[in-house]
Amino acid sequence: MNKKPLSFVIFVILLGAILGTAIGELIAFILPSGVVEEFFIKSALFGFEPFTINAGVISFTLGFTFKLNIVGIIGIAFSAYLLRWYKNHRYL
């Protein structure tokens, strides 16, 4: 059995989510206003709000938000399917 590294799996799944969400936003932009456009525009936000840590000499802000729509979920499923059947791989 040829096991894939966890970092590669996470990268492929995130890439599928990003590409799927971008395609969903593009489809929603092209479609005329209506129920179908609302279906593609509707998305869920995951993450946490930005917050600032001030340590006197240095301060930095941390935050993370991940936006996912229905086509992004389809992109995740498609990338997981491709990952399952991907056998010839070479890692950098």
C-alpha cells in the first residue's frame, strides 16, 4: 500500500476547496439575479476574528477566515476522489 503524506492530502483538499469556491463565485457573478445566483452566493465562514497581541516592543495580529460555498464542497469531494486514485506521485 502506497501511503500519501498528510501534508500532501491536506494541500490537495484545500486546493480543491479554494478552486471550487472561486468557481462558485465566478458562476454567481455570471448568472442573473435570482434564486440560482443566491444558491451559489450562499457560503459559510469558518475561522476566528483577527486579534492583536501587544508585547511592548513588538505587536502582531492573528486571524483566519475560510469561506466555503456549495461548489467548494463539490471541489473538496472531487479532489478527494482524485487523491484516492492518484498513484504516480513524486514529491519535491
